[in-house]
Amino acid sequence: MKNWNAFWSLCMIAVPLAGLFGCGGGSTTNNSDTTPIDAVSPVHKVPDAPTGVSVVGGTNKATLSWNAANGATSYNIYWSTAPEVTTTTGTRIASAGTSYIQRGMLPAVTYHYIVTAQNSSGESSPSVQASAVTALTDGSIPYTTFCAGCHGKLATSSVTDTSETEIRAAMRNMSAMYSLSLTDSQIAAISAALMYNN
Ligand code: HEC
């Protein structure tokens, strides 16, 4: 674009000065000069704002999804416990696909989200806000009480992505775990907290 403009400017100066022909097909009254320039310029445009943002609260997590936005190469999530979250007030999670699971969240808290679409030209305007409450159950508490001593902190546990069935099997089969006595709801909450990838 820049070079073309420079070319045309030079040409328009050169014609009256030297009596040259050949600018824009030889006519000095040609007012379609800009047409081929626009036609060959690649279109750089920020993506459309994401639509259909939905969020579901779970045990110590929230699961988000939204529709793919026209022109997007990735997405940014902004979240806050204060309503009417903006790209300024929200905490940013960059480079997401069209879904995301946020982990390690507090129980029974409402989280608010907006999503923007990103490409090399920039960031879209934000989506409509979506909100969800996490479950009342806090799996991190029984995990810390009963499991962390041997398997490490929840965030870096050596037994992540463990189902209830797998926990029960370990309690039967691992002698170190024979003495554990847990209720069904404690096992369910611990498993939910450990399900990092589900
Ligand atoms: C006193 C120590 C101790 C405690 C407490 C403990 N574990 Fe374990 N656990 C072990 C040992 C030792 C193993 C066998 C080696 C391993 O896989 O780390 C094991 C194995 C496991 C396994 C099987 C891993 C596999 O690869 O098959 C699971 C699942 C598990 N534990 C979950 C838990 C959960 C959930 C809790 C809390 C409710 C817990 N454990 C509490 C010591 C413990």
C-alpha cells in the first residue's frame, strides 16, 4: 500500500513536469487509481467477538465453551469474582481454544467470564458475560486432610485424574492406604478435585 502510494505520487508529479504518459493507463483524469491498490491489499481485520459463551460450575472447577468466531486463531478469557468483568478488571487466560476448564477454584463462589477472539491483527471486542457458581463441595479439603501427606499438594498431586473407582481400588490394594476410612461423598469430592483433565 505504502509503495503504491509513493509510486502514484511520483507519477502525478512527473506527468506535468516532464510531459510523461503512462500513469494509470495514460489518463490524468483517471479517478480509478485506488481501485487496483485496494483489490490487491490483503484484508487485515480483528476477529468477530465470540458468541454462545457458556460456563458450568463443578467441584473446584468451571468448564467454559463458546462458538468459534470468524477470523479467530485463539481466544482470551477474562475472569473475576466481581460481576461485570471487563478486559481491564478480569484476570486474563490467553491462548485458549474454544473451550477451557479452570481448576483449583473455591467452592460455592460465583465466577464471571468474558471471552475475546484473537488473531495477528488484534483482539475482538468482548463476548457477553457468562457466570457460574462452583459446587458447595470442596474436594481440596478432604484431599489435603487424607491424601496430600503421601501424594503431594493437589495442584501437583502424584495421583491426578483419578476416578472414584481407582481411589477405592488403591484403598483396597495399597497397604499404605489400608488405614484410610472415607465416606462415599469424601471419595467423590476428592476424585472431582483430582480430575484435572476432565
Ligand atoms: C500413608 C500414605 C498414603 C496416603 C495417606 C494415601 N496414599 Fe495413595 N498411595 C500410597 C502409596 C505408597 C501408593 C503406591 C505407590 C504410588 O502409586 O504412589 C499409593 C497409590 C495410590 C493410587 C494408585 C496409583 C497408581 O498408580 O495405581 C491412588 C489412586 C491413590 N494412591 C490415591 C490416594 C488418595 C485419593 C488418597 C487420599 C484419600 C491417598 N491415596 C492417600 C500412599 C498413600
